[in-house]
Amino acid sequence: MKWLKTNLWFFIVIFLCGLVLWPLLRDGFFVSDDGDWMIIRFSAFFQSFREGQFPVRYLGRLNYEYGYPVSNFLYPGFLYLGSFIRALGVSFVDTVKIIFAGSVIGAGWFIFLWLRRWFRPLSSIIGTAAFVFSPYLLFDLYKRGSVGEILAFFPAAMGLFAIEKKQRLLLGLSVALLVVSHNTLAMLFLAVFLIRIFWLRAYELLLPIVFGAGMSGFFWLPALFERQFVLFDSVVVANPHAYFVESGMLLGISALIAFILALIVKSKVSLSDRRFITVLFIVSTLLATPLASNIWNIEILAKIVQFPYRFLSLSVVFGAWLVSYVFEHISKWRWQCTVLFGLFWIMSLVSTFNSIVVTNKPEGFYTTNEGTTTVANEYMPIWVSEPPTERPGAKFEVVAGDATVTPIAMTTQKFIADIEAQDVSTIQMNALYYPGWGVTVNGIRVPVLFDNPKGVMQVEVPAGTHQLVAEFRETPARFAADIVSVVSCILLIVILRYTGGKI
């Protein structure tokens, strides 16, 4: 009984999350905006990972087998995590479901622990329920199927808790996990982390933030540096003015009611903390609505965030705080408000569950699909003027001269072939060139040409018998970023160990 009492609140959080997650127990996968594409990308990532590419940056199966560097730019966190789960024999679909479930439960638990900084357990559970049942979380999960955003809630909640408790190692880890979980949500929550640290004047927490950023440097440093090689900056992925939240339904009526009540309820909670949470709730909510239309004309904001409703990721977290605050301090109408909130949560669940459509596609649908998995091919190299529209007839072609090419071994990131050239010949490999590809002929590195409409790799070979090896590896810049990650991880642990957790 003592064990049950000690873990009671954890089991309650799991129960609440289970009410939201039970549709994941159904066979197949639900129809969503991004879900299928995420599983397809995951299967291509796992293929490259299993073949020895690490870190995985170039997915050779995608883009009609011409290759696509999407994992160099877009949140690889769930892909690495999923690869370890998949290696245990779990299917790709079930692996994604496990990530969804673990992320929601993990986020719910750390939201509860974060709320306990100010409120009693029961009030904290009510606030946690407001987060778990929030329409935006359900929308992100079942309508958008956004694995990266759902995963990001976990380290985001962990980071908020770590800041309040001044747990430096946990904060560093949460920052590292957040950055690889989702590009946009990482920027939003990192901004909140920094604002909170300066608000509390807890400047000793800045170094764990730096180390956390360093640990994820293997991802974000090459992503920033190599944007110059792809179309991202010249492509409009989405018009933000088409993605405003037009009503409070997506945010959750319970959070809006709690916000109104929080303005009039008196309490012993620090006025500074209440102001901090309230201001962030107001700002993040307004940025998701047409009231902020002019702000979304700022090009860099539209380019980075893309969808205004993403700011609700902040609103649902701070809305949970407001719900706990109201439950803790409103006395006369406490249970009436809770019943009202519960009705809204049930309505949200029922509405979401009624809209779920499940399809049971064979695993081959995901493991053989060769799309780019992005909206506008925004990570296509800039030297590609004719994007692929179909799979190449063969991996090797002789485009000039007289030669015979015999493939010996091929993976998504390494090609080996024997060549019998009667005269000087140009051999084309039907894979997009991207920095990291290198080619040797008879063990000697040769220049790689890619100034052709398709941007594929070509090399010139002299007459005679040759063995050609093409392989994708880390560039010096990427290798330096990998070293930054390893060193940051080691330094964070060593410094915390030898300073007793104080840095």
C-alpha cells in the first residue's frame, strides 16, 4: 500500500493519458496529414542507419531513389529513437505509436511535476488533465500526426521542470532532446527557457543550456550551415495567413475560462510568477489568431514557424498552469468549474475520436514508398533544375564514350562497380550529389561532376579496367559538429560531477 500511495499520482497521469491514447491500440494507422509520411521517412532512415550511415543525413531511397538529404535538416530525434525500437523487431507503424504514447505520458508526468512547484497534487492533476485533453494536443496527434511535435512536448515539459528545480543535468539533457525533436518547437520553448532563467535571475542555468545546445550540435550546426545548398530559403512552404486559429475551440475552452478567472482570483502564488505565466499565455495565444496578422508579414517569422497555430504548443502548457491555479484558489465554485472543464474535455475527446479513420496498410506501403516526404521539396539541392519524377532505369549509365559498367554492390549510400572502358568515358550515377559524396577509381579519388539538369553525379574514367567506389560520408564541417556534440556531453557530465551539480 505504501508503494501504491507513493506512485499514486504517476498512475493517475498514466490513466489520464490512456484515455487519450487508447485509439492507438487499434490495428493499422489513423489517417492524418503527416503520419504516413513520417513512417515512410522513418523506414528510409532506418534503412540508411542499418547500412552503417551515422549520423544519418542522406536518405538514398527517397526522391525516386535519387536520394534526399531531409534528415540533415528536419528533426531526426524520433527517427533515431524509432530505429532502436525497430531494431527490437517492432513494426514501423507500432514503433511510431510507441513514440506517440511515450511522449504524451512523459510530457504529462513532467507537466504534473512542474505544476507541483506551485500547487498541491490534486490541483496539479487537474492542470495536467487540461494539458492532456487539450484540443490542440489531440489535433496534433490525430489530425496532423506530427510525431516530432508530440515528441517535443516531452523534453519541453522536462526543461520547464528542471529550471524550476534548478536541476542542471536534466536541463542540459532536455535542451539536447528538444532540439532534435522538432525544429520550430525547440526555438519556441528555448526562448521560454531563456526568458524564465533571466526572469528568475538563475544565471547559473545558462551553461547547461549551452551544453545542451552543444550536445545537439551534430544536427543543428550542419542544418544551419548547409541551408545554402538547398531550396529552403527560396520556397514558400505554407502561407501562414491560411493557418490562424479562428476560435477558442482548438486552444480549449477550459484554458480560456481559467485565464479569465485567474485575472480575478486572489492567491498566495508569487505575483511575479503569475504575471510571467499570464503574459506568455496571452502572447502565444494571440500569435495564433488573426489578431496577429500583421506580425505574420515578417518574413523570417513566417519562414521559420510557418503555421501560426504552432504557438498553441506554448498556450496549452501555460493554460494548464492557469487551470491548476484556478482550481487551487477558487473555493466556492471549484468543483463546479472542474465539472464544466471535464465536460469540455469529454466533448473534445468524443469529437476527436469520432473523426479518426484507421487504415490497415501493409508494411510494404511504407518501406517501398519513394516520395521526398516534404511539402514542397524544400530540401532539394539548388543545383537540381529537373527534379526526378520517376525511378531511374539503372543506377549507372554511360553518358559519353564506350564502356561497360557491372554493378558489384549497392546500398543507399555506397555503390561499387567494375568498369571496362574502351576509351575515355563519362559514367553517371543516378543519385543526387550532396556534400559528403566521394568517388574513387582504382582507389584514387576523382572529381565528381554534377553540373547537369538532374544534379546527379558523374565521373570521367580513362580507357581500361577500373573499379569505381562511390560513398557518402561526413564532411569535415559535419565531423567538427559531431565532435562538438561528444565534447559537450562529456564536459556537462564531468563538470557537474566535480562541482557537486553546481556550475
